[in-house]
Amino acid sequence: MSQPNGPLRIGIGGPVGSGKTTLTEKLCKALRDRFSIAVVTNDIYTKEDAMMLARLQALPEERIVGVETGGCPHTAIREDASINLRAIAELNRKFPDLD
């Protein structure tokens, strides 16, 4: 980690079909050659967004973690972020050079 507070984190939110995954794909492709990046996606009962990003080769598959929230993904951010924080911690362990 090059930053004292760990890697920069960017959250992307919005309603179903608003383009969150497409934006994430485009950001990954624009930044991956200049920065060490990884992605955590949130879905209710699947890891569909993570699998799509891997299929689109946004990043190497091992740098994409899909989190199944079991409910509204916004809940996993606002009310109990622990599942996302665990995913971030795991990515930090695997990739200590994350920007």
C-alpha cells in the first residue's frame, strides 16, 4: 500500500440497469495499466456482476471479488459494511501494492 490509509476506494451506486457495471468496466480498463487496482461488486444472491467483469476482461479474475449481500446491496454499504470490508481486506492481503 502506497497510501498511509490504504488504497483509495471508490463506491458506485445506483438503481438496477443504471450502468454501474459498465462504468466499473470502463474505469478498470482506463486505470489498470497505470495503477494496481481491484474491484468488489455487490449483488443480492449472485456474483453476476463480478463474473461479467471477468468475462469482459476488465481486470484479471483474481482481482475481482463478488459479494453476495443476501439483501439490498445498499444495506451492505450503509448499515453493515463488514462483508465489504472483509473483501477489501482480503484483496489488500493478496495485492499489497494496491493504489
